Amino acid sequence: MARIERKIIGIFGRINAGKSTCMNLLTQQDTSLVDSQPGTTADIKSALLEIHAIGPCKLLDTAGLDEESRLGQKKRQKTLAALEEVDLAVLVVDPVQSLLAEELLVEDSVATVARKLGRRLCVVFNRRHDDDARLAGSGAGIEQARRFCLSALPDQSVTPVMDMDLSDRSRSSELSAFLAEAAGTTAGETPLLPMVDRHGVVVLHIPMDEETPSGRLLRPQEMAMEALLRAGVPVGLYRVDLGLARCGNEAVVAQQKQGFLDFLGSFEKSGGVQLVVTDSQAIDIMDPWVPAAIPLTTFSIMMVNQTACGDMSVFVEGTRALDSLKAGDKVLIAEACNHDRIAEDIGTVQLPRKLEEAVPGLIFDHAFGREFPDPEELRQYAVAIHCGGCMIRPQKLSARVQRLCDAGIPVTNYGLALSWYEGKRTLGRVLEPWVVTRI
């Protein structure tokens, strides 16, 4: 099933500033529980909807950032991590509440992190009917409260701001239009295989094994097939039995290799093969088998190039750190999804085994799924090796890379690391189809 790309809009702010009310106004239903009791939103709530001027969206209603408890600190960490995922951060501010608090730590945190991550930010002032009464005795009026809050924004002149009563359900369209304008337009998605055209076949080598889920292919394989078919590029699928290809019996290996070469040769009358894309774990077989005249790369490199918006230079540069690994160094292997890890799992078995063969005595840690260490924890590692990121959005990957950069830790990718293991010539070959920095 094709994935629907949704703009992610996150709603941030203080406890009781009106975040859940904002969510409910957009969805026109009680999606989030609203109550005057502090800390009502205990975790991130999400809702899917369509905003006409934006398209498919996912709303995130986050916990208040000013809850002063041990649980509140955990909520805060999770809320700030959500900023890494959003296309647009909506800072909901009750100007009276913030003025009376006499500090802008929450507003400053959201604005600063959003700017650092390169996320779009807008401010919605939640204006309530009793604002004047609440300000009585403070010595300030509502305009002074607004200016006080806006002083937390590093880019006041370019940050969209709107005033409205978020409890007024008649203003849903007005809010949606404001968010659409604040979200702006973004460039289209980076093509999966921008180097291919309609002249020649692209062969996808898919070595199905115990790790392949029943009834479907892995997501990068499905994505490649769909993208190529939509572009009108002819596609060929082939499976080499890797167990037989590595068995050591010359006759059996030769039979596997010849079958693959015959398959490639069958396309000569239709323009030949313009590219072979292989699973990263099979690069030790595909590199010597694919004729030198045919470009070769891997699904993992394909994915990280797209998720990195066409600039994977930081991952290429990160492979240099693999040359200087030594016994006792710690390596972080990071994967953006959770799945049942069995048999020759690439993250828990194949990568550690190959790196251990190259550099005995390495220590391996893993980060799977949505959780990722903070910069302080990351400083213990000599290098991080990340998957292709097919289950996360570019914002999430860039945030992880930023954390690693903040910690001074080089990062590379599954496909690049497994190619490095085969030698710099192999690494150079899988990079050749891409416009990237060469090793």
C-alpha cells in the first residue's frame, strides 16, 4: 500500500495555554481532553485530517513544557523530541498566563529549538474573554502582555502571529488558513533514483531470506518498484540465493552466478541494464558479479539519499571514521523501526560480525525505533551507523544527524558501511551513481 505523505503540525506551549483546545478546533471534535487541571495531556496525542490548502496532515498535541515534576521532565523530553518530526511548530501562547508567570522559558525553548532544527514556526495567541480581568492589578494591558511574549522569538519580524479565541468553534477555517500560510510551500520529495531514465532496465536484486516478511517485500524494495513503474522505467527482479552463492562449492557458486548474468544479458535487446540496486547485505556477491560497465548501488544508500533530501555527504564523510576504529571503541547501530529480529538480521548480526572481523574488540550498542540518545550519551561512541531511514521522515533523520554532529560523532549508513567492509573500490562503486563527495 502506498504511503500517504502528510505534513506534520505540532502544537506546543505551556500547561493550560490552549494546546488541546487548538487541536479540537482544527479537528472540530473533542480529539483531546480539555480541563483546567494542570497536566491533562499526559502524552502526545495525534489526529489525521485534511487541511484544504495543505493537504493530508497529522496533528500532534503535546504535553505542557512547564510541568515541574519528574514525570513532567519526561514529558518535556518527549515534547521537545516531537519538534524534530514536525513541518510546522505551532506555539500556543496565553499572553496573560505568560506575563503573570514573569518568564518565557517555554516560549524561548520552542522558538530556539525550532530555529535550530530549521522548522517553520508560528504563534497563536489564545485570547480569552476575561483577559482584562486576569490582568487586573498586574500594571500591564493585553498589548504589553503580547509584546512581552513576542520578545522570546528570535525572528519576530518573520514569525507569523495570529490572535484568536481558540474555544470559538466558528473560527476553525480561519485557523486552518493561517496554518496553511505559515506552513508555506516546500520542495517536492527527493526522487529515489534520480539518475535513471526510460532507456534501459533497472534490475532490483532482492535476496529474500528469513528476514523477509511473509506476503510482502521490504519497504525500500516496494518503494523502488513503485517509483520506477510510475516513471515508466522497465524493472527486472532477481533473487540470488546468498547461502548458495557463499557456500564455497565452485560448481554451485558458478551456477548461481551464471543464472544472474544470463538474466542481465536477457535485456540486451531492450536497451540493456542501466542500473542494479541490491540489498546491502549482498554487496559482497553483487560487486564482483555485476559487470563493471553496469552501475551498482544499494537500497539502503538509495533510502538515505532520499531521506537526507539528496545530500548524504555527511554519511559519506562518516565512513572515514571506520578506517580509524580500534579495539575497545563503541559503535552505535541505529535503526528507525522496530521489527522481529531473527536469523541473519543486518543490524544485530551482520554489521557487528563484519566490523568485528575487520576490527576485533569493538563494542556495539543499538538504538531501535523512535528512541535516540541525546548528545551527551552519544559522546561515548566512535561512530554511528544508521539504517536507510525508510520508516522516518527527513526531519527526523536530520534531527538525529544534528544530535550526532552536536556530540562530535561521525555517522554513516548500513549500505555504505557494508560496502566499506568490501574495500574502498567497492565503496566508490556504489557511490558512483550519486552526485556526492567521493572518498
